[in-house]
Amino acid sequence: MTSRERWLAVLRREALDHPLTDYWATSEATAQLMNYLGVTGWSDLHARLHTDPLVPVGPRYVGPSVPAGVDVFGCRYQQVDYGSGIYQECVEPALARYDSVAKVEAEYTWPSPDWWDYSDLPDQLKGKEQLPIAAGHAEPFARYKALRGQARAYEDLIERPELVHYCLEKLFILDYEDALRIFETIPGEVVISYVNEDLGGQDGLLMSPAHIHEFLFPHMRRLIDLIHEAGAFVFHHNDGAVRSVLPDLMALGIDILNPVQWRCRGMEREALKRDFGASVIFHGAMDNQRTLARGTLEDVRQEVVDNLRILGSGGGYILAPCHNIQTITSPESIVAMYDTAYEHGKVQLTPSA
């Protein structure tokens, strides 16, 4: 099977030649792994690990020039080294000084969909006919937090709800128009489109269910409907303990749930598979807070076996780390994870005599 065929088979709950696995890691961890394996290119790495990563395509930015370190929304970023990975973090939120819709309307310029050129998307697909294509990405409240600052964004839900509604509407329109133009330019080519939001912490939600329903779900539904109308599938990333809103997310129509942080409260794998396994494909579930980062090789292998047994029973599972693998995870553990998935999964998929 090709990578594209394997992704579509999982999404349609059809037979596979071997389990589908995905690869997420920081650039530092990937460099460390490549050095360990003696490979130099992405294709060699994925061939060695038997992974089938999604292949992103997207429009080309042609809008007004922006200063170095600043994004198109006017937020300034800098690289922050956490010791096991370097991430771009927003240090100057573009809308931090505003306290009303009127001030934003008077002084701030929102990016226009016309700032991106979609005409070269067909060229980006050349040579990728056998690969699973991913395009379109929405995570508006995460963007709102960058625009306003983390603490202020959550305060706004209670103190300035009209500002939240106004800004999220602008952000959703931009995401919706992006997805629409992608689907119109390369019809039938996109397998996965992202509709993400980080709503959970280790023990519960980061905002109330009422706020989630008020501010996020109506917009998410419209975008999810568009993705399905285009024949693509919805990949939904939502960290942490989000069990209480999973029925609502299923009702919205998400197709894949990532990252399945099963050590978080209420996210036990058996219960998730029992209650939602018929409605959604699980993606992730390899714990990189404890197992991958601090566990033994046997711990890693056992978690792979457990995930394939629990979440992969009857299909509907893509094995991957719960988030980007960090450099504190040894290359030996990474290789053990993917080798175990490939070999043990092939045995599982072999019909019994």
C-alpha cells in the first residue's frame, strides 16, 4: 500500500498491510535520531521507521512585508530554548493594548485572504501523488492568545466577551477562506485538514464548557462541514483532559482525535475506545511525558503493544507520540517504539489459521 492508501484505509476502517504510524518530533530530536541511525534524509528516516507522515501543502504569502521576527498578525516572536527543544514564542502580542472592539476596528489591520497566492498548489503536488496530503489549519483561540497574551485572553472570556466574539469571527473567516481556496484549487487532493484547539490541562478543561460552546463550536461546525463537503477528513488536536467535551466534538464531526494523553484525568484508553471508538480515529497515545522520556525500552515496547491492543482493536488507530518527541527521549526508545509497532502490528493483522 502507498502512504496515501494506508491513511485512507484507516480513515475508512478498511484492511491494512501493517499498522499506520506517524512521526512528530522537534528538529533537535530528529537530528539526534538521524545521527544515531546514520540516515541523512527524511525519506530514509521514514523508510527505516516504517512511518507514514502527512505531507503539508499551502499557499504562498504575497502580502505586505513584515519585519523579521514578526508574523502577519503583528505579533513579535523569539526563539526560546527549553533545554530539550527550541520553540518560537510570542513575546509582544499585537492586540495587548486594546480593550474594546471600537479601538481594534479603528487602529488594527486584519490580514486579508488575498495576502496569499494559491495558484502554485497544483505544482506542490507533483511527485506526491502517492502521499497523504494535509492542507488547511485552524486554531483560532490559540491565535487569539498570541494576539492578546495568555492570561488576558482567558480574562476576556468573562470581562470582554464582545472582543472575543469579534476577534474569533475575524480569525475563523480567515481560516474558512483559506480552506475554501485550497479545496477549490486542488479539488479531491486533500486527505487531512486541521481544526485544532488546546482546551485541556492535566486534570480538566482550561475554559468552561459554556464558553467552549459559545465562542468556539459554532465556528468549528461551519469549518468542519466545509472540509467534509470537500471530501477531506478533520484532524482535531486537543491536549489534555478533554473527556467532558468529547461527545460534543464527535457531534461536530471530527474524524481524528489527537493526542490521546491517556495519563490525564478521564482519558483512560479503554473507556475512550469503548465510548468513542465507533465515531473517531485515535491518533497518538504514546506518552512522551513519562514513557518515552523516562521509561525503559521495555516500558516503551509494552505501551506500544497496549495501545495496539486497546485503541487498535477493530481498527481506528494511528500510533504516534502524544506530542513532539524531545531530545530527552533517547534514539533507542524512538526506534523501539516504531519497530515494535511494525513487527507486533504485522502479527496482529495476520489472519489466524
